Amino acid sequence: MARRADLDAASVAVAARHPGFAALAEAFGPVRLGPPAPVARRFEALARHVAYQQLAGTAARAIWARVRATAGDGAFDAGGVLTRGVVPLRRAGLSGAKAATVVELAARVEDGSVRLDRIGRRGDDEVVAELTTVRGIGPWTAQMFLLFDLHRLDVWPTGDLGVRAGFGIAVGGPTPTPVELAAAGERFRPYRSVAAWYCWRAVEAARRS
């Protein structure tokens, strides 16, 4: 888990590697991430990322609020999802595929084939490899979990359209392809998560203007 001092230092390092990112750091300050997901909330965090797949923020937030509400005031955990089944998830607005993914994830957590209690001890590639064994969880979902919930500092989601568009804005060029973005991100190691965060901020700034 990254400490505040680590995030501040990483923000300074990223800003030093390209003038466009220096301008973003000046405008938005050091990277800010929410609190990492505690072990008991990791299932919920992953389910939320599934709900957000390929959706705009406003729509995703609305759907996730309804999905989360299926647990009432209790924990949104694997056992509860298996007890309630897929129907409440579908009624809350999840697509059939996403609802099936959440239920499969719950089953895999319950049978121990996905160990969210231990996953924080594993390397980034190992986390991605374990999570993507669940049907419907691809690299993007695993990377969002790594970045926002485990606070890993060197995640580079090249398949994220916002990161790609924001990178183009930051460097004053066209939107790169995923392959191009992978190569361009090398200069930001080992702080590519911070660079990605600034790419998202670049898109926000462009929308406002």
C-alpha cells in the first residue's frame, strides 16, 4: 500500500519526466487516491469495478448504487451474493454478463480458488493472472483493483480509453493506440499509476474547457 509520502514523491517524479505532466501536476497537485480497500471489502471493490466496465461515470455510479443496495445495510460480500443469486443483480441494472461475473467471482472466493485475503501479498502480474481466471474479469478490471484498491504505483492500463486520450492531451499529440501507449509509458516507470491518474485529470480538464 502506498503511503501519502510515496504518492507525493511519485507525483514529483512523474512531473519531472515530461512538461505536459508537470503542467498537470501544477494544476491538480499530487495524486490523490481514496483509501485502499480493506480485506473485508475487496470483494465489493472488485464487484464495483465489474459494474463500471465500459460505462460512463454517471451511469456506472447509478447502477452500482442499486447493486450495492441489494445487500441492504449489510456487507456486500461473496456469501451474500451467492445467497441472493443473479436476479437481484439483474434487476439492479447489471447486464446478464456482468451479473454472471459477480456471481462467479463470489463462487470462486467462497471455494477458495480466488484468495482475496492473500492477494495483496502478490506481485502485480500475479494479481492480474489470478483475477482474470474469473470469466468477465479482464486486465482492465484487475488493473483498476490494483491501482485504486491495492494502491500499486506502477499500473499502466493501456486499454483504458481515458488514459489513452489523456496521454495524447498531456503530450500534445494524437491519442495513442494501446501498443503505442505501452511504449510511451516506459519513461514513467515505476510510477505509471500516477501518470495514468494525471491522464484522467487531463481528460477532465479538456471537458471543462
